[in-house]
Amino acid sequence: MTSNLKIDISKSLILNLFILLIFLVLSCNLTWADEGLYQIVTLNTSQTSLSSSEDVTVNTNTGSTFAIYAFYNVSNNYSQLSGISIRIHYDSSKLEIDNYSDYLLPATLAPIIDDDTGPYLSGGYDYDENTDKILKIAWSDWANQNWPGTGLPLQLIKLIFKVKNDYSEGNTNINVSFKTNANGYEGLSNKALVSLGGKPTVSWSEVSQTKNESDGIVSIKANLNSSYFDDILIDYVVSGSAQTGGEDISLNSTGTLTILEGQQSASLNFTINDDSNYEGDETAIITIQSVTNATIGSNSSHTLTIIDNENIPEVNFSSSTQEVFESATETSAFTIVLSGTSYQDVVVSYSVNGTSTEGQDHNIEDGTITITAGQIEAAKTFNAIKDSISDSNETIIITIDSVDNATKGSSAIHTITLKDPPYNLDVDGNGEALGATDGLLLIRYLYESRGNSLINGVVDQNKCTRCDSEAIEGYLSNAKNAILDVDGNGESLGATDGLLLIRYLYESRGASLINGVVDQNKCTRCDSNSIETYLQTLRP
């Protein structure tokens, strides 16, 4: 009897304990947690959820702002739980939260900033004695057990932190702690290590770029590795073959680009001048020379290459042939031309051949001609030397051999034909040169007689072909520079050349021809023999 009673009491006790346990589970809404179930909150510097709880590093500078994103995930990818409540911890002596308005809605507890007064000794809820402020936020769905009810991972909140201006160097942490987790789950998180390196560094975003001359606008971006609480002033210099100040590019040779407070980049914008000149490909090298409120980074020079859109010009002779009369005084020239202007000097090398003789018939040697940058032609002067030999139609053949900064065109050979002068001492055109007519006309003309005083008593109207003063003056005006400088001193004068001419036509020879007339300090034909030889070639 007693034994059976003990068995009944034991069964009743066990049953009551079981019923009590079920009641506690139901009333407290508890579940047994499988080992290793976690609600995971990870911090990152970009809008990408981390696949693990690995810590992240934020490299920033005094006065800068940066973003921290908090992402939610579950170790078993289960998205129908009761909710979560978290704290984000930071050191308010170094950081402040500038903005926390971007968070997952709806939230059971909207973001609140509070003091970190956690019970864990002086370290607070995150066991970090350096953090003193927290941002609290919570989400829940206790009634339906369906939070967040969407795909994972999920962005919970975006925080904008700002580094305080009086904090220049060192490290500080941003931590996460959990106020509540879903039943059966533990909290797991990483931290963000904020590392300050003093002032930010500035660099060009690219070290080079290539533009066509017709592209117009050029943009070069300067980047900071982090924002700053003051304006960043970037002083730059421009070098290279491109001309500044609007000639090739609108940039001046020096300038300043400003990255405004709180910004992390600024663009240097300018234009390329699309001109019609051939310049070849050019470069503009923009170099950061100095900065204010920052340091110079690795990409301190940016090279812009400008591709010229004009064809390289051609070099040609202005004409393929030329006729030149031998002259004691007159200078002639041949000309080379470009098909378009160039902003580089164009150097043309040429060689000289032909039937004539350099030094005897002319003074053109092998050489070069330079067309100065911006010009389209250049000329080379020479003399066709007047000699005592009738050698009409000798040639000078000039050939372009090579060209620098241009190309050789199709008209690269120029032929000069040397001709004996078209003038002689038969002034009145009657077929002979006589002292009593032509000699008097020559000396009178060189002594400036004109009109009737030039021809009176001299011209035989029955024999002449140039009979009036106008015809004779016209002939002698052209012949003066061509043949009448008898002594070769560069002038045709009555007191020297006029007397030599009339003496010669009156048959004076030897000393009687030149006595008292030729200035030995100025002449190039100084003795009677050279003067007689010269004048002999001028007889009709």
C-alpha cells in the first residue's frame, strides 16, 4: 500500500514539472537554440555586405567625412525572426555622427544617440573604454515572427561620420553591440578601425590622356584620398610643346585649382584651340607644384597629348623655271613655298647643278633655306654674274633634297636659265654703237639730262629706231642697272661710267681710257683690260 502510493506521487510530480516547463516555454515564447545560430551585423565602408565578420579599416583625415554601412545577415539565412536591437559605439572626442537619417523602415526604435553607460566596468557594452557614445536602433515583429521578411543580406543603416577638426592623427574604433537578439540566436559583429594620417593627399586621377585637336573641351580630375574641413588649393604649372594662353590651349602657364571644403575632387577644365596650322602632335604637361591643406600624392603630373588634325604641309618651289639676265649689279631670288602654315621652322636642304659654273656664272651654293614658323614662304637671293662671254642659256638646276618638319612636294626642281643682258651700247637702235651718237646719249643720261636736252643734235631721225627722248630714256632706265656700271663699283655715274663709255666709243684704249676716271679704292673692274673686255660684250 505504501509502495504504490510512492509510485503515484513520483508520477504526479514528473507530470506537473513537465506541464510547468511547457507553460514557461509558451508564456516566454522561448525556443531551443541550435548551436552556432547568429544574427550578424557587419560594418563596411561601401554598400556591399561583408561575407564574414572581418574588421574594416577607414583611412581618413582631419575634418573629413566618411560613410559607414551596417548590414544584417543570419547564419542560417532565416529571415522570419522576432527582430534585433543594436548599439553602434564611437569616441565622441574624435568622431561625430553627421547624419543617420538613412535607415531601414519601419524601425521599432528610431536612431537615438546616447551616452555609453554600459555595466561592463569602464568599457561599456562594447568592452571598449575609449568609446563613450552610442547610436541605438531596433527593429521587431514579435506578433508575426516575420522580421525582416525579405532576402538577406540587408542594409540596416547608413551613418555619416565626421572626424573632428582637432583630431589629426591616430586610430579609433566604431563597434557594434547587441541589446536584444531573436530567441535562440546570438549576436556577431565586426568593427571599423578609423585611421587618421594627418592631411589628405591629392593626385591627378589619371597620369595621361590623348585628345584630338578638334575635341574641344579637356577635363582633368584631381582627387583627395579623403575630404577635409577646409578648401584644398592646388597650384600647378604647365609645360610641354603646346602653347598656353589660348594659342594651343586655354590654360595659362600657371594656375590654381580648388577642391572645396568637404569635397573629395575637382576638375580642371580647359579647351584646345582647333586652328588651321600644322603643328604636329603636341603635349601639355600639367604638374602639381604645391598644395595648401594637403600633401602631394603619387600622380603629380598629367600629360595631355594633342593629336594634330592638319596634314603635314608640302614644300615646293614657287615655279619650276625662271629666266635671269646677267647683271653687274642686280640681285635675283628663287622662292620656296609651303602648302599651309606650320608652327615649326621648316628647313629645306637643296643641291645645285646645271651647265653654269658657281663662282663664275652665279653665286648659289648647296645649302638650306628656312621657312620660319608661322610663315608660308622663304626666298634665297643670288647674282647672275655679268661676264665678258656670250654664253646665253646656261642653266642652274636647284633640287630639294630633304625637308625637316614638312614633306617634299611634286615641284622639287627649279631650273634657272641665265641669259646675256638684252641691252647694249646701241642706244638709238640704228645697229651700231658710235661715240658721236650713242656715246653722247650715254654720258648725257648719266649726267641727268632728260627730254630734248638729252637728244638734241645727236639722234639721226633717218636711221634710229629709238628716236625720241621718251623711248631713249625708257631704254636707258632699264639698261642703267643692267650694264652701265662699267667700273663695277655698284653705281652708274656720269663722271666715271659716262666718261668710260664715251671714251671707249671714241676708240680710247689702254691708259687713255681709264686715266683720271677709275677710283681704285671702289672699283671691281679697275684696269683698262678688264673694262675693255666688259665693254666689248656690250657692242651690238
